[in-house]
Amino acid sequence: MINVITMIPPQLGHVSIYALSCIWFIMPAYVGNMAPVFAKKIFKDRFSTPIDFGREFRNAPIAGKNKTYRGLFAAIFLATLIVFVQRFVYHDPSIQTISLLDYSTINWILWGILMGLGAMFGDFVKSVAKRRIGKKPGESWKPMDQIDFLCGALIVCSPLYLPPLTIIIGIFLFLPSIKITLDRIGYHLKIHDTKW
């Protein structure tokens, strides 16, 4: 069991502190969700085995060739790295103000693994659903493309810690807009192949 101490920032009523608390909490999952794109650029076609091993269900891929073990492990690695950074800077009072968790006492490796795994779990489930309704890999599906990893991370991490409802609402308010903005920037920088 992860040792989590819930810390509700006293200034949570202030919009900027509230927004930062939401973003800071889910940041490992957010970075983990971006990891497969960069892993593909770095490793090219290496380690690109699909999670579904290329199998089909009713004449359509289960998830598709874009959901690979390379992306899964990259997501877990980067999410864990972000939790390590959060733990490292936690001594700063301003960081403690926006933190919902006591990063000095949590099992940060486990928390990072769960955040990365959860983000990819949500993305994988969305991809399976997309194949079932006939959407192709990489084809835009709003708003699921913006919230799938959030849902997955919250679900996978929930047995150990689920943030207050106000934070969950804030996560779904602030993060999709950030993701859309960065995805568009990534498309123009030719990091993404699709304009989400």
C-alpha cells in the first residue's frame, strides 16, 4: 500500500492555486501520455511490437499497431521520472502549497509506475473503442483523445489514492485545453503526424 498523506492546499479557493494543484497532481500521467511520440522518434522502428501483437477482432485490429510496448515502457519511465522530480522539489514551500500528496513519504516509484501505466491503459482502451467504431489509428476522436489518459490514470491509481471531486473536475477542465494547445504546436513542429 502506498503511503499517501492528503494535503488540501489552504488557498485552494484561489483559481491559480487550484489550477496548479490539478496540473501538478496529474503531471506524471500527462508526460507519460506524451512519451510514446518521443520514443517513436528516438527508437524509430525498434521495440515497436504492438501490445495486441497485431491480432484482429471481427476483421479489425484490437487496438492497432500504434499501441506498442515501446510506448508503454517509455510512458512508465517518464511518469516515474516526473514523480522523482516532484519528490525532489517537494521541500520547497511553494510546491507544498500546490501538492495534494506528501511526496517525501510516498512510494514514488510505485506511484510513477501506476501513473504511466494508467495513462497508457486509458489510451489503449480508447484505441480499442476506436477500432470498434471504425476509426483508423491516428484519426482524431474528440473529446476522447484529450481525456482518455486522465481517466486511465485516475482509475488505475484510485485504489491507492483518489483526489477530491473538486480536483478531479479541475483536471478535466484544465488538462484537455493544455493538451489541445500542445498537440497543435507539436503538429506544426512536425512532432505529431495528426492535427488533433
